[in-house]
Amino acid sequence: MEQTQDITVEAVLSFLEQLGLDPIITLPCNYTAPLLNSLAGRSRWTVIPCSREEEGVGIACGAYLGGKRPAMIFQSSGLGNASNALASLSGLYRIPAVMLISQRGTFGETIQAQQPMGRLAPSFLKCLGIPFYEILSPRDMESVVEPVETNLARCMSSALLFPISYWTSEG
Amino acid sequence: MKRDEVIREIVKLLDDEIVVCNLGHPSQELYLAGDRHQNFYMLGSMGMALPIGLGLALSQPRKVIVLEGDGSLLMNLGSLSTLATAQPNNLLLVILDNGSYGSTGYQPTATSSVANLAAIARASGNPSVETVAEKELSRKVRSSLESGLPRILHIPVEKGHASMKPIPLEPEQIKHRFMKAIRQGP
């Protein structure tokens, strides 16, 4: 696998690779842009951009039903948009969603409107009964491989929260 | 045409294709038309029939038929452009349009007055959209199953429903038997 210079991106790609996660359903964020660009540039993954996070949960559930192990990448603001599908589709049928969430409203945030859902994200996930893991540095990605695999085996969703500081962290 | 008659007509033409059906009366009518393990009956998450169908179409080779309603499709119009972008050739979207929210008491939707879902589907970038009358239904569905075209059928149907009985299946039952049935390939 070709390497970029960016260990924050490579750590995520390694995580996706180890768990066999594919397709990757995406919505953009400034902070995940280098990651999404890397994904688009590698034929290893099928990337499906969608129009709204709720729709993305639906597509991910369809892909899982079709035998794949999908993952989603979106912003914390999208958690609200995804909520009913997470509860009444993913949760109801026990179709697990693996969500990589760019947690906005964290230290370094410049857009005030990102604060509400960014701050609510952990409580929101707790309300939905979805285990979540805060990813502070690339080495944290290694330690969540097993928990996410275990959750998948139990048909449970997982959420990885990437605060803004992750993208400038080292090792 | 009555929606349950349309559903029956479609089911008659099926072999082992996947069907993803909108929640409420349509799923109940699909169940009554002849239960199949390849039917994914939605029970909640209104608006998700098309995204689920798209995820399925992009993940496995079997043909996917999505039965959607006007009320649910209006909740998620963005999925029409996502569909047009992805352009899978194994998905048929059937829009059963009765201009109302049937399962909650037939309150009107925008398609009963101002909105045209076939036009919205076309304007979203889908190239093969047809509004179909009763006498053309079988021919159009058969054509889609055999050749992949047309890709979207917009079918005006009458208000009314054939069933009020909940489907006697648990969500996980629906999931498990569905995944097992389609794992074998077409």
C-alpha cells in the first residue's frame, strides 16, 4: 500500500484495512478532506458520497445486508441528521454501523455553529446506546481495532470521535 | 389502480430478485402478496427504502426492486441524486404515489397538489424515469427486470390499503432470513 507522509491519515487507512471495512460512505469536512482524498485515490476502497448522513446510514445498512462491512465518515453535526435511521433501522434490526466522526466544536474550532452537536456528540451516542471511542492520536487507532471487531461480531455499532486536535497530533 | 394490485402484479413477475419495501401498509400488502425471504420489510426509518436499496445494489449482483411511497420519498429527495450519481444498473425504483400519508390516516402530501416526483427524479439526474399507467405496468416492469430499463417507474395509485395487520416477523428475523437468502447469489 502506497504511503503518504501523513500519519493521521495512514492510521485511519490501516484501521479500515485491518477490519476489511468497505464501502466507505462519506460526507465532507475540512479536517477529514486529506483522508477522503486518500481514499478516493486508492482502488482498494469503494467510496460512496451521499447527500445527508441519514441517507448514509441507509446506504450502509443496505451494504451490510448485501454482505459488506461498510463504514461512514462524517461530521458531528451529521449525527443529529442520522439519528432516526440509527435508532429505527440500524438499532431495530441490529445492523451495525461503523462511524468515523469528525468531532467539531472541540479545541481549535472556529465555527461557533459547530459547537452544539460537537459537544452533544458523546451524550447523543450514549442515548443511542452506541459505544464510542475518542481518538486523540494515531496510536489510538490501533487499540480500537479489537473493540470495533467485537462490536461488529455482536451486531453493535461503533463510533470513533476524532477531535480537531487529532489531525495535527503526532504518533 | 390500487396499490396492493400493483404490488401483486410486480410480485407475480419476480423470480429471486430482492425487494425493499416502504414501511406501513405497502410492506403489509407485500407480505400478503406472498411472503419471500428476499423481501426486506421496513418497519421504521421512513425515507430509507431507496438508500437501503442502493447500498444493496452496489454490494451484490442480484437485482434490487425498491417500493417507495410519495410521503417517504419526499422525506429524502437527496437520495434521488445520490442514485443518479451511483447509477447502478441493477436497481429498479417503483414510486407508488397516492398523494397521501396512508398509514397515518391519508393526510395529503405535496404530490397531491404541487409536486411531481417523476420530474424531481429526472431533474436529480436520473435518465430513465417513466410515469406508468395501469395497462403498461407489467410490460414496463418486465422490461426493467430483463434489460435494466426503465430504472424508475412512477405509478399513480388510488388511496386505500388492503391490510392493517402487522407483519408477524421480528426485525432480526427479517434481517437474518434476508441475508441468508441473498448470500447464495442470484
